[in-house]
Amino acid sequence: MFASAEAFARAASLRAELERYNHAYYVLDAPLVPDAEYDRLFVELQALESEFPELRSADSPTQRVGGKPLASFTPVRHALPMLSIRTETDTEASGARAFDAQVRRELGLTDADPAVEYAAELKFDGLAINLRYEQGVLVQAATRGDGETGEDVTQNIRAIRQIPLRLNTETPPAVFEVRGEVYMRRDDFARMNERQRERDEKTFVNPRNAAAGSVRQLDPAISAQRPLSFFAYGLGQTEGWTEALNHSELLDQLAQWGFPVCEQRCTALGADGLIAFHDKMGARRESLPFDIDGVVYKVNNLALQRQLGFRTREPRWAVAHKYPAQEAVTRVTDIEVQVGRTGKLTPVARLEPVFVGGVTVTNVTLHNQDEVDRKNVWIGDSVVVRRAGDVIPEIVGSLTDRRPADASAFRIPSTCPVCGSAVLREEGEADHRCTGGLFCPAQRKQALLHFASRRAMDIEGLGDKLVDQLVDAGIVTTPADLYGLTVERLASLERMGELSAQNLVAAISKSRETTLARFVFALGIRNVGEATAKELARHYGRLDALRRANADALQLVADVGPVVAASIAHFFSETHNASVIDALIAAGVRWPETDGGGATQGALAGKTFVLTGTLPTLSRDEASALIEAQGGKVSGSVSKKTSYVVAGAEAGSKLDKAQQLGIKTLDEAGLQALLAQSDLSTNQEQDNEANS
């Protein structure tokens, strides 16, 4: 069935409306509609394009995030080379005067001639990109590369919502290439690194590296998760476009056509105007929401730019005027170890105070032992500290030629400096971790919150603020202490009334009745998620059998490899953890136990399901419970071992991968039908057993 003219018109209207809302939200920072209204229109467009694939176009907002992971990037030869701008090494006012004098000399101007007009802009610290539009639609995005040939990163660039998929004009040029910088705001960078730390994943060094690495991800789904931004600042090849008279007008035109153009720019007359801009932006540098490492001066008149031409591979009409490097030398007085809330041990260099980047720096994180070794930092060393616009200072490296005779190398300790538990570094991991998860004071709050979470012991009402109070007051030190809390003790806490206290005590009491899988998951064992906890519970059936198992025996459990097995064995071997588990059992926490043995009953035994998207009536938890009740397994990723993918609305890359691998897909109705067949099969087996 083909789309009607009405469907084509509606899809075009939705695309235009959604892009208008995108531009207002991401470029102008002036939202026009609530999120719910945007989502409603987006879903309507998705449904239309799903029903009539011929409606799907390259400029559709639904195409911003998507596409299969690439094996590698395709080379792109630039129609016009992306040349570098010369850098003025003199960071003082004389650098601007030297550039203005050179321009005047090459234009043949004398002292009697008027001052040259320049366009003055910021020099962004990011990744240069060329965007190619044909008939107004974005068809390709490429990195600078070596200037002649870059890499095709179109799929990843589409995910940046500041970049228009279609030019905002009724008469677009046949070809229009826009050049600009992909960057990451400092606040976005800080939030992203915080999420990385919360997930115990590697953090990024600085916004520039994070932006460049995000653009060059082979999986566009990963790029789409990164908070990238964009500024346009110039052109590449154009066909069918009436050129502006000067560069500042060009930037205004780019803004009118939907591109974000930095507001911190101006036209400046002569060297004095350039110096004023350089000084002004230097004073504001630290307060900008993004990193810059200098400013850029361009002769404003485009005809004069052509007259000046190029020197080798650099334009004579432009220069980058950098700011002084924000680095300083100081001495490492000690390297201490901090234990994070997830047990990660982080070495922190204590420095002799040094003023750099506008602040006095006394401490710098060294992240992990590999970082310490890579930068060759010893206690007593003189080191270079940089804070070049970065929010977080870093040690660039050690000046080994100044290393004193009494300097000492640093090694991560083998026991936790907070609780004395063993420190473990898993194979393939950069970080060392304390294994005393249930006991270690540094991990106490995180352990309690995880223990009480909905998928674990499900203690409703035990949130962050209350856990802070309980731990800070010394009332609760391990999860077992929760079961000794009274209404009177809780009611005495700040912002905790008697009714709330009664409800929490009731929730804690209710949580005593649980399942072995939930209990194992609640313990917070490294690398043991919900699915693994369920497999352990199925295999062993009893907690005492699980606690006695060694690493070799644990690898007999489905989906448990050497790393996970080592984590489990280490956890149960720690005396501190064993004491907490015993105290929980003594407090009345209990669950039904079985003989285990790894046998999984049910008509769906041996079948693996993956859920993606939103089902009409079932939540993901409900669907998982129904599948597991019939012996099936629910996985978070699609592989050749997957039996079925159950897909709902807005199914993403998992559905694409299932189709690529030829895996059978079901909607909710199909799942319900399969479950009904399984119920019938199970009942028939039970009848046969009863009759035999």
C-alpha cells in the first residue's frame, strides 16, 4: 500500500514543525512547546514513516539517531581543502599588530590608508567538520583529516540536534558546504564524566578529546548519547549561491539558515580593534561555557581575502592568536588514595600550592595506577600542571631530570586504606577496587541504596537523603542494621514524621520475605547483575551452597565466566561480607530454597528473549517475569544465541540487529500467544505425569 497525498503532506508538515522546535530548543535556547507535545508529534511521524517507508527522508528528525555500527570510516576527499590557519606564537598585543602590519603590507596599503576591517571570532577547542548540503538537505559530514581527505562521520553528526538536517530557506543552493567546530560544553562534559564515574567507566580527560572521540565512534548509537554541540564559522564548496560581500554577513546568513553561530564575535578596525577583542575575550575566557585556546582574526571583506590568497597551505588573510599556555610547575608532596562510593581506589597527588588557570591548585587526581605509570609521577617529583580552560586540573607529566634522590615510586595498596579489605584489580580493568562492599564505610551509602532498590530488596521510602542521615549519624553501618530500626528512632530524624517512620518500618519488615535471586543481587557483588543473580539462584538453589562454591565451580553456571566467578568468590571469602550476610539472616531475611542443580523447568527453558521498545500493556518487568515463569531467560543484548526479540513502540538498534541476524521478532500479542502455548504445554505435561 502506497502513501496518499495527504500522508505525504502530513509527513512534510511534521518534519518542518519538529525541526522548528528543535532549532528553538537547541540553538535559540527558547523552547516553543512542552516536551510532551514534541514527543507526540515525533511519535506520529515515526508511525507514518513506519507504515509508509517511502515517506522517510534524509532530513527527517527520526533519522537523527540510527544506522548500523560501521566497520570503519569511509574516506572523503574534500571538494575544497580544509586548510589550517597560521598560529601567532606571540600571545601579547604585538601578535595582533604583526598580523595587521602583514595584511597592510601585502595589500599595498600605506599609513595614510584607512584601517583594515576584520572579523574577530573565538578559536574553539574541538573538532573541525565539513557539512555538505545538496538542494538544502544534509547529505554528508566529514572530518578535516589531513586537509585533503577526511572521514565520513555523517551518521554521528546527524545526532547533533543543533545541526540542521535541511537549510531554513525556500531557495537552497545546489551545493552548500558549511564548516565549523564540534565541541562539548564544560557543564555537559562534567555531567558526562559524572555518569561515567557512577557506572565505574573510564572518564574523559578534557572536553576536546571527548568531543573528537565521540564524533569518531563507529557505533552511531554511542555518539548519540554524547552531549555534543556545534558552531558554524565558514564555507567550503558552494554552487548556485550568491556570495556575501564580507565574512560577518556570511555568518549572519548561516544563522538565518538554521546554524548555531557563536555570539562572541565582532568586526574590528585595525590592530587596536583586534587587541581590544583579544583582551576582552581573555578576561571572559574562564566564564565561557566552553573551552577556547585563542581568538581568530579574518580580513572581513571576501574580495580582499581572494586578493591576499594563500601561503603554502595557510591563508594570508587569517590568523589564530592564542592565549598564554595555562601551565605551571610544582612539586608532588604525597600521593594519597581515595576510596569512592563504588569501591574504586583513586590516587590523588597532593601538590605544593600553585596558581594556574585562574585558581590555586593543591590536589590533582591521577585516576589509576596505569595513569601514574604512564605519566611517570613519583612522590617528590616536579610536575607540569595544566588548567588550560579545563574545569579539572591535570598533571601533564613529570620532569624526571629534576627528580630528587629521595623521591619514591607509588603503588596502589593491596588492602583498602579505609576498611582493610583486600584490593582487587580484575583482568582487563584499569581500576583497583576494595572488596569490602557491605562493610567498607566509603561504600556504605551506595551499598545501602542498592540493597533497598526496587529490583533488589524493594524497601520503599529508603532514599538518598534518609540514607545520608542514617549513615552520617552512625545509626546504620551495614544493611543488617536496617532491620533493627524502630519507629521511634526514625521519627526523631529531621524531616521524618511518625507516619513516614511507620511506613518505612513496615516496608523494611515486608522485605524480609524475598527470593534468593533478589537477595544475591542486593548484596552488590561486583559484575553480578539481575540476570546473573537469577542464574546463580537457579543453579545453587541455596545460599550456603553458593557461598561455598569456588571460582572453578562458579564457572559451571550459565553466563558466568572467569571474571564474574572471581568477583563472586572474592566477595564471599571476605570475613566482613560473611558477617553482614549472617546478620541479615539472623534478622529474619528469608527466601524459599530449592535443591538447585541448574535444572530450569518450563516450556520456554533454553530460550533467550530480548525486550526492546515500549509494549502496549506490559511493563518490561512484567514481561520478563512472565517469560522467566516459563523457564525462559531475558537478556539485555541481541546475539546469535537469542531466540526471540520482543519489540514494542520506538524499538531501537536491538530490533535492527535482530533483523540483520534473522532472529524471530514478536510484538506483545505474539509474546502473549507464545506464553499461552507454553501454559498449555506445561498443563499437558502435568496431566500426563498425573495419569502415569
